[in-house]
Amino acid sequence: MRVLLLYKDYYPVVGGIENNIRLLARGLRERGVDAHVLVTNTGPATTREAVDGVPVTRTGRQAHILSTPISLSYFSELRRQAASADLVHLHAPYPPAELAQLLLGRAQPAVITYHSDIVRQRRTGKLYAPLLRKVLQRAALVAASSPVYIESSPFLRNVRTKCRVIHFGIETERFAETEQVRGDAQRLRRQHDDLPLLLFIGRLRHYKGVDVLIRAMHRIKAKLLIIGTGPMREAWQNLAQAEGLVDKVFFLGDASERESLAARYAAELFVLPSTNRAEALGIVQLEAMACGMPVVCTELGTGTSYVNRNGVTGVVVSPNDPQALAAAINRLLVSPALRAKMGAEGRRRVREEFSFHSMIDSTVAFYQEALSEG
């Protein structure tokens, strides 16, 4: 089976969707599926290379508009590669890929992994909606990360009969607490030995809610480590300074895998304070839970609280509420036993329901069903 995976970016570009596609493509090839990836390049040249054994084509980019890379050669490349594929797998939202598939790639069945609704660009979203509905209607099957998202998305509700839930998976063995990790975590704790540590990891984008968490820090006797960069970094650093919290809020920038893992084992809690539906699931929650960390997240009507079960693996609060966020964090900080219980349950849930191998198994079955219906 030859499958062509479509999106806008791929490793080494960092992001939840990019990481998911990288894991998926590599796992599919390990299972004997001839997976190829078509994305755009960050520059004007078209390149072809193998990444982790996966053939990746990056078409030259001419512009970048509203978080959307524009590549004219993407269309011709899709038509050429789709002609030799058994199945095309789109990762939405990326409107140019969906348009290209609709116009040029329809000879083969297509499936879609629907990652999230478009939330911030409302005007653009209205223009995009007819295209998205048409692509979803013509898709053989649609994958979503949680049953909650199928029912809450205005787009997926209309095609719920062809939707299937495929859990995003992570390589749980990567998050084991080795002697090296334990030593790194102890050194990090010693740097902040006066207060417990809270951890946020992610791209610093508008919907991540780090500003809400910063404001909550006035009510919390802890320090906050923020790993990641993004368009909101400067604004949120300025906020921490304006709030007089530079001695409690630390922006660490991008970190290596080893540094991020040490931070997970050094901190008492992981916090994902996202503020709107652009946060469809929060794979960083799975990574934290794999390390035995209890999680505090927000209820968005998406998959955040599907992953982090309130009162079981952590605590779920309303978004945009610094006081509620602080109360939830403080509740866990004062109870090591509760943190340990929730952390153990989170680790069990990830290993049993969100593993890399189960994601690949589910995806292969998803492809087989789509081809049998085509």
C-alpha cells in the first residue's frame, strides 16, 4: 500500500501536528506501508530527501499568508505523486492541500485527519468553510483525535458517520526516568530549591493561555518554567515583568529532548492553560502523563479534558480564569499523595490507550477500511 501524506510543514519544523505526522510516517513504513510525505519548504527551492527513512518532498514556498504557506509547485507535485498512490492522507487544516486534492488528486481515495477547527482567522474561516465541507464530504473516512471533537466541531458533526477516533500516540519508552534523567532533574531542582516547580511546554501562540497562567502565579507559591518559543514570547515576557513576576516565571526558550525530559521529572505539575478550540487535544499532556505528572488543563469542549480526566489524572478548570487555575494548582501542590495517585493513573492511561504502536495499528485499519469502501 502506497500512501501520500499531505500537510504544510514537516520535521525539523516543530509543532504538534508536525511531530504527529513524523511519527505516523515512520511507523507506517516500519509496518510495510510505503508512506511518502508532501509538504512545503521554508525557502523557494523544492527539495527531496529521506528523513528517518521516509521520502519527503518539500516544494518551494513563495509566500506565507495568515499562517498558511503558499507554494505553486505543491499543486503539480501533488498531481504527480497522487497518481502513483493508493491513498491520499490529508492533515487538516491546510487549505492549499485540500484545494489541490479536490482539483487534482481525486483519482485515488482520500482520508483526512482533522486536527482542529480554524478559530482565530474568522473571516478567512468563512471563506475556507465551503472548501472544507466539500473535501470532508468527498473523503472516504475522517479521523479525529477524540469523540468529543467529532460532536463539538461544526464541520465534523455533519459527517459523523464517516468519522473514526484514532488516538494520537507517543513513544512511551522515550519518557522513561533513567539515571541520567534523574540526575538532570535533581540539578534543575537545585537551581530552584526554594519553591516547587510548575511546567509549561509548547509553542507560544495566542491560544496557549500562558498569559492567564502568568497572572495566576500571584496566588501560587511556586516557580513556573516555560519551555518553547513563538510569536507571543516577547509579549508574555513583558507581561511577567509588568506583573513583577520575573523571579517566579522563567522563559527557557527551546530546549533539547533531554532538557525537556529533565524538566518534566523536576516539576510537580504540568499546566496547559489553553483558551480556545485551537487546542484540540494537547499532545504535551500525553507526554507529561507518560512521565507520571499530574496535569492541570482547561475545559474547551475539545479533547483536552478527554485526555486529562478531571479528578483522575489531574484537574480541569474553566479557561481564562487565573483564580480558578491558581486554586487547582494549589490543591495539587499541597497534596503529594494526590499528585502521585493522579500521576500513576495518567501514566497507565497513556501506555494503554495512547501508545505509538496502537496509533499505527489503528491507522492501518483506517486505511484498509477506506480502501475497501472505495
